[in-house]
Amino acid sequence: EAQVTQNPRYLITVTGKKLTVTCSQNMNHEYMSWYRQDPGLGLRQIYYSMNVEVTDKGDVPEGYKVSRKEKRNFPLILESPSPNQTSLYFCASSYGSQPYNEQFFGPGTRLTVL
Amino acid sequence: AQKVTQAQTEISVVEKEDVTLDCVYETRDTTYYLFWYKQPPSGELVFLIRRNSFDEQNEISGRYSWNFQKSTSSFNFTITASQVVDSAVYFCALSDLIKAAGNKLTFGGGTRVLVKP
């Protein structure tokens, strides 16, 4: 089944404790990205990747890192989480980077930073 | 810069009423795509529709219909004869051809729809 998976789905952590949210897709998609969802703000792009070893900042990259060593995986790294990073996170992928390429979203990861 | 505005933050209706969700967008591109997503209480994002900027035909899919008006930069969504299962947050989104951002979606703030039995 074609899908985007994220782990963990739920995470409660404390300020400053490094964490990684994994994202994996099995559709051989080139383009992957991370969004965060906050009430009233909709989803905002954090980082995106056009292909392996090609990543760039989205609209709200502060406090996050990403890597794209393999085509299928695009982990989101929070080196020193803070309470303002409490949010619902979505990973997405698409075959190409053109706007007509349909995006597939993962199930979301709900992160709480205490 | 792209921007999507969903002015209605929450709408409450009684079952079988119609509900229309407003979406107004801004973009400098002439080629762009508009989307609607549904987010039920379980949290996942469910794709509903994609429409490109060159296709202004209205679309109907079952109880759902969409009205795209380029002249007013709006892409409104109507649920006819609403049901309790329609209770969700609905997002309007825009994607255009800004190369540097690839296939980035710009989302509105969402409209929460509550359908009461």
C-alpha cells in the first residue's frame, strides 16, 4: 500500500531533550516536506527536500533540522525542543516538485514539549 | 507572496442544513492550484479536491460542491444536506510555481464545522 508513515504518532518530552520524528514513504517520491499545524494558523512548511541531499528552509525553520540521506526517509530533528514547538506535525511527499504533483500526507505526530 | 484566508473560524449547523466555507487567496502567479482538505477529529488530512487556475468550472461530488471564481480570487466549498460525519476542520490551500519552494502548499487557518444531530 502506498503510504507515508511517521513515528512516533504521539510524543511528550521535556525542554532541551533532543528528539527525532521519522518520516518514510514507499512511493519513490522525490519531494518531501514537513509542516506544523497550529490553531488558527493552518499548516506551515518547516523544511522541504527536492531530492537526496537537497534540503531547504520553509517558512518556519527555526529550531528544526532535517536530513535526506536516502530517498525514502526524511527525519525531522529537534536538537533542543522548546514549549513553542508543541504542535501537530505532518510529513508529506510527492513524485515531483511541481504544484500539479499530488501530495501525500502522513498521519501526523502530536508533540508536546513541557 | 502567497496567502490563503479562511475568514470563518467555526461554523455550527444542524444536520441537513447546507454550509458554505469561504476561501480567498492571493498569488502573483497566473498558474496555480487550489485544494481543499478535510481533517476529521482523528487528525489525518483527507484530500478532497484539486483545481488548477485555468479551470473555472464548478465541481460537484456527491454532497460536496466547489465554486471557483478567479475574478474574486475565491474558491468556496459547500456541503449540501450536512451530516454529523461532516464535522471536521476544513483547510483551503494554494500551490503555485515559485520554483524555490518546490511543491509547497500555503494553507488557510482552517474552518471548524460542527454538525449537530
